[in-house]
Amino acid sequence: MDSDQSNLPKHVAVVMDGNGRWAKARFLPRLVGHHRGVEAARKVIKACSKAGVKCLTLFAFSSENWRRPADEVSGLMSLFMTALEREAEGLIRNQVRLNFIGDRSAFSPALQDKIYSVEQQTQHCTGLQLLVAANYGGRWDIVQATQQMCLAVQQNTLNPEQISETTFTQYLSTAAYPEPDLFIRTGGEQRISNFLLWQLAYTEFYFSNKLWPEFDEQALQEAFNEYAKRQRRFGMTDDQLQTSAGS
Ligand code: IPE
Ligand code: IPE
Ligand code: MG
């Protein structure tokens, strides 16, 4: 991977899409695609660690994915369990700190315990911050933040007049992390699918036609190269940015 650190995204958020189509094209069950998807995720985690990315968010299961056939949903739940069991050691070895975002209360008690235990085991890690979005929805995040703020108002610990964008951000599940710089979606679809809604306000978007199980270190590097060429203006003009870069 390129060692040039300038213009490397600090936070990369990925919609890992295309596992099902990858399997279907090979006349395999969709779940085989999901298993291959875990392998692709492992490679991308390693590559991000190596490149010096600070934070990586992977969309593993959306709040809408419960609508899938029951056998696929239960297969995904077992896969999360086994992946956590198998990957914990490697995460620690690579100094990856894992945290989940999303409404975990919908998961089985055993899976919730496993998530909590791997989070605890990796909290001392000082390398890549890995966020796994599971039973996550961008709208859910905004609603749960609003609920928490309303409770704080009720308890007199928050004054409604003082609610600002910064306050709101502090109640989101991503409060402890910077906003994503680069959004990657594989699988050819060009949509957000209720991923991070608030947080993507100024993120650069990159779409790949590769199906997630095919997405590798080289494909990631291509996304980084494309990102490095973008000019992020945050509402300003090109001239303003040139002037401040030169000063
Ligand atoms: C993404 O792959 C993984 C999950 C949503 C869990 P898909 O399963 O959506 O794959 P396609 O889009 O059907 O190919
Ligand atoms: C988004 O992919 C969710 C994840 C990758 C986990 P989907 O495949 O569920 O998105 P839609 O349904 O095509 O929008
Ligand atoms: Mg899909």
C-alpha cells in the first residue's frame, strides 16, 4: 500500500454490498457469499491498519436487513458469532480496537455478550478503531439521539435553547469518532441504504462495481487514490482554498 500519508482519509465508512450476487453468480447459497464477505472485511481491516487509517466503519447489517428470508438472517447471526470468536485474537494482535454501533438489543443475549466481550478485550488497543454497524440505521441513530436529548431536558441536564449541531453530534452513536472522510460502496448500487445519514454530510462518495468478496487491498488503494484527487470545499470556493493552502 502507498506510504504517502497526505490526503489519506482518517475515517473510511464502507457499505459492504454484493455478497449475495457474488454467490449467485457461482450457483452457491447466499450465505457462502457472506462468509467470503468476512474474509474481504479481514483484508480491508488489515490494509487500513497498514495504511494508517484511524477509523474504519463497516456496515454489516442494516435495520432493514431483518426483512430478508429467515434462514439468511439466522445464518448471518451465526456468522457474526463465529466471526467474533475467530477474529478476536487477530484484532488484538493487530492492535485493532473494536466497537459496535446500532441497536444491539435486538440480538440474542449470547451474541450481545460476545459483542461486549470482544469490545472489552480490544479496548486497550491503540491502532485502527474499527466500528461495526450492526442493526444500524441512520434514522434510528437520529431518533435515539433525540430521545436521549429529550430525557436530558426532562432531567434538567440539557437546556433546549442550547441544543446545537455539536450537541446533537454528541448524542449520536458515533459521538466518539470523527466524521467519515471517505464513503465506499461496493456492488454497483449508488445509494446510502440508511447508513450514516447525519455523519455523511460532507463525506466524499466512491462507488465500486466490484462485489464485496472481490474487494481487496488494490481496490482499496484505488479508492484512496481517487479520494486524494478530490477537493473538499465545505461550502467555500476553489479560490479561497488555494489562498489558504498557499498562506
Ligand atoms: C451485503 O451483501 C451484506 C449484507 C447486507 C448483510 P448483500 O447480501 O446485500 O448482497 P447482494 O446485494 O444481494 O448481492
Ligand atoms: C446495505 O446493503 C446494508 C449492508 C451492506 C449491511 P443492502 O443490500 O441491504 O441495501 P439495499 O437493500 O440494496 O438498499
Ligand atoms: Mg445488497
